[in-house]
Amino acid sequence: MARYFKKPEGGTVEEVDGFQVLATLFLGVFYLFFAELWWHLLVWVGAVCLGVLLGGPWLGVSILSLHIIYAFLIRKIVASAYLKKGWVEVQEPKK
């Protein structure tokens, strides 16, 4: 189920739906960068660095697990980021 957030100043409405899940699953860290989710980008980079330090298969495990975990959590993360920025959750906008 999609959620909609409206920016109070400009009236811009953004939709949080399955797109974020697919973007995180396939683009990973690049989606976090373009969505300006800096804290989560830092966590992602830290986990990958830990995987590099541990070496071997741990790098692959860390990258794969990050994609899967964030795919499950990204809609909640993006929605809370909008709310923290002062956006207001609204019903489905009229088209």
C-alpha cells in the first residue's frame, strides 16, 4: 500500500511504494545516496568496510544481506525521513 507525503511549503507530493524496494534491491547504496538518506548510507558503507576487513566470503555476505535487509525496511525508512523533514502524510492525491 502506497503512502503519500506532501511538502508544506511547495505542495509537492511524493509517493512511498514498491519503487523504493526495487531501487534498494537492485541499486543499493546508489539509491540511498540519491534519496539523501545519509545515516543509512554511512551504515551501508561501514558494513561493507567491515566485510572487506574480514575478507573472503564475508564481503559477499555483507553486501547481499544489506540489499535484502534494506529492501524489507526501506519504505518505513523513507516515510520516517519525510516526516522528520516536516512533510505531512496525506491521503491519495487527486490526479
